Amino acid sequence: MKRFFLGALLCSGLFGNPVIPILTVNDSINPGTADYIISNIRAAENDHAPYLIIELDTPGGLLTSTRQIVQKMLNSPIPVVVFVGPQGARAGSAGALITFASDVAAMAPGTNIGAAHPVVPGSDKVDSTMNEKMTNDTAAFAESIAKARGRNQAWAAKAVRHSESIIADIALREGIIDMVVDSRENLLQRLPGFKLRAAKNDLKSLVQGITASKEIPMSIKNRLISFFADPNLAYMIMSLGGLCLWVEISHPGLIFPGVLGAICIVLSLISFQMMPIHYGALAFILLGMGMIIAELFLPAFGVLGIGGLVSFILGSIFLMDTGIPDFQLSLGLILSIATTLAAAAFVLGTLVWRARRTQVRSGVETLVGQFAEVREAISETGGKVFIQGELWSASSSSGEAIPTGRKVKVIALKSLALVVAPV
């Protein structure tokens, strides 16, 4: 494995200068940041990067997202460096676990790490047995990570069980991190050739002679998911979605509550990680296409069309936005296709609207608006008129008598009898 990795690295050096990807996480650990880290580690593997740096400043986050990130870091063939910085940053809770899982851990002066005790929403209502089970499980997880990376297992367990938090200098002394550096630039200078605590696929130190780096910002997809991943916001969105669907079901035909409710429900499912991001993207696209098609057949006055476009754009952004350039969807392409769909829906909708307003050209309804001649005087009991070569029963619209020979105009059709008014 080591020979393959070094050979791939050599080839990348021959056919292009290898660079060190740098990710910046200054948010909670959630599905958005997890996708950002995991997809870029995967991209770095495909590019045969010598190693990858994560600059971390987080108060913590979801344990499910943390486990996904840690699993990817532990199984990646390239070393992952975590730098808790800049000065004043912290690696709290989930951030501590991610730091434990790094191949090289660094902190800036004035930073802290720890306080990794699991917190459950509504924890005051969680019984002590369940709380103890979660704490023991998380502590064992932290110890296993620390052991895999040759770090202080005892302190890793303390950070979970007792919510301990320490500063950079003490973390270095306790064997939690590998170095204290005051800036990213100093970190890049010290990393080449740095000896790893635990070998990475037989790789015992970082590659030397590579100084070029490239910062990779979060994509629109990751920023959107990260924004909506706030538990309070996600809960409010789900509640709003449920309320809107209830309004639509109890008052059929309003349409707008149903559209808003469907979008909110899918978005909240992604935010709570109850639906994988790519499945959520597919759900958004199918929902959007369905709304756009339904706009052609229902009197929605554009509500379904606008909601469908919003859903289609969200789904397109979430679908194939990866860290690999060859598999990225251009935002311009997404907007172009959405605009084309909107134009097509508008044109088809206009044609349908015009067809509905077109005057009837066949059947008895065509008699309305035509002129006729009274052949049998029209009284209170009715009479006869001659129109288009036929005799029809007729009544006066005003109730007044109309004599024979008078010209009249058909203004309505009622029970196969014409309602006429004198001209």
C-alpha cells in the first residue's frame, strides 16, 4: 500500500505540482460541514495530495456527522492534519473527537479543546440510564480514536465523561496534540517531514519538499445545508411544513400552503439527517418537476410553477456538487435550465389559458350571442324562434311579451330552451 501511495504521489509530482488542500471549518459539525470535509478528503485522494489540512474552530455538533467525518479520516490513505486555529478558536465537543482522529494535531496559542460530553435535546427529560449509555458509548469512541492515533486515551475519556477542556500548551504536554503553532503559515513550514504518532498505511512521516497549498471554500450546497442544519431552525421548518400541509388538507385548493409545506418537509428531513443529501436532492427535483407539470392543469396562478422552480434549483444544487471539478454542476447551468423550464411552463400555460377562454365553436352553446326571429309570439308560457334553420322554444329574459316577426338575441341556454331579449 505504501509503495502504491508513494508511486501515485511521484506520478502526480511528474505530471503536475501536488498541492496541499486546506479546508476551513468555523461552524458547527452538521451534515453540511460533514459533506464538505468528506467530499474534499475524497477529492484529495483522487488528486494524490500529500496530505490535507483542516483548520478547525467549532463549538461541537451532531454525533452522527462527527462519526462520519472520523470514519473517513481514519480510513483515508492520505494523512489528515487538524489545526485548531486561528488564535481564539476552539475544538469543543465534536471538534475534540475530530482532532483526536487526525494524523497530526496542532493548536494555536489561546485556543482550547475538550468538553465532549454528549448533549441530547431535552436531556433534562432523558432518564439516567439512557444518559449513562450515551456517555459510555461516546467515551469508548473517543478512547478508541485516541488509541488508533497514539494519543492520551485517559484524557480523551475525561473530555467526554467530565467535560474537561484544556488549553493548547497543556494539550501538548498531555499528549493530546503534536505541536503548538501561532499561524497557518508556521504550520505549513513545520509539516514537511513531520513524524506521525501512528503510521498511516506504513507511511511514518509526512512528505517533504511540498509547500504549495490551496484553500478550498465551502460550496453553496454545503453552506445551505449547514445554515439549515441548526436544530432549532430545522425544527421550526419541519413544524411550519406540517402546519402548511394541514392547512392544505383541511382547505383544499389553496395550493400555496401545500407547496410551501412539501418544500419545508423535504428540507427538514435533510437537515435532521433522516434523508441522505443525494436522496433529498432527487426528492426536490422530482417534486419540482411535478409542480411545474401540475401548473399546466390546475388554476394555481403561478404558485405551483414558482414553487416547482425553487424546489428544482435546490435539488440541482444538492445533487452533484462535489469537490471533484469533473463532477461539479455549474450554478450557471442550473439557473439556465431552470429559466428554460420556467419559460416553457409559461408558454404552455399561456396557450392553455387562451384555449380555455376561446369561444365555443360547436354544439348548442354556439347559439348564445346569435340573432333569431320570433315565429310564435313569446308570452309568459313561452314561444318559438327561428335560428340557424331550426325552431327553438324560447322565453323572454325580462318576462315581457315579444310579438311575432321581432328580431331577438339569444343570451342564454336553459333546459334546452333559449332565453332571448328583443333587439
